[in-house]
Amino acid sequence: MGRERGLIAVYIMTNGPYGTLYIGVTSDLHHRVAQHRAGTFDGFTKKYQLKRLVWFETFEFMAPALKREKSLKRYLRDWKINLIERDNPHWQDLSLDWDRSPEWKHGPTDE
């Protein structure tokens, strides 16, 4: 929808609740999640089918995002799970609504 600039974010992908976790950083979260879902690149996320976005944190600049990513990668698994469940207790895929129309998400409007 005409985004001029990507959404800088640190994010966590998984293959299901309490499944394999992947922490990444990107300068365009929407595009990067689409790549994970499509299996565009060989590697860890493709091998383990990590297509569900369960957590993300946005940043204005890449440098603090990279610092946060490195910090999260040092977290124990239980801490990562707590981080996810604090905001997303049902491990829903946060990217599913991105391409749906507002009417589908919120019902018909009276416009």
C-alpha cells in the first residue's frame, strides 16, 4: 500500500507454539516475513518451516535493532517464550492480517 520505507524490526518466527524459534532483524519486516513464509532462502528457517511470526519489536534505526537482536539471542529459551507469551499468549501468527482488507478484519462499514 505504498510504504515508502520498510519497518525496521527484531522478530521471532516459529513453526508452532513452543516449537523451534528463530530471532532475526530486518529493515523491512513485511517483506522479510513474506520471504520466510515462501521459503525463499535455504537455511534454518526453511529447514524447520518457521513461517509463523509470533513477536516483533520495531525501531527507528537499524543500529539499536541489531543490538537488541544480539541481546535476545543470548536469552534462555524460557525467557524467549515469556517474551512471546507476554504479548501473544496464544502464539498467533501476527502477520496474517497484513494483506486482508479492513472489512474482513473489522466487519462491514457504513460508508
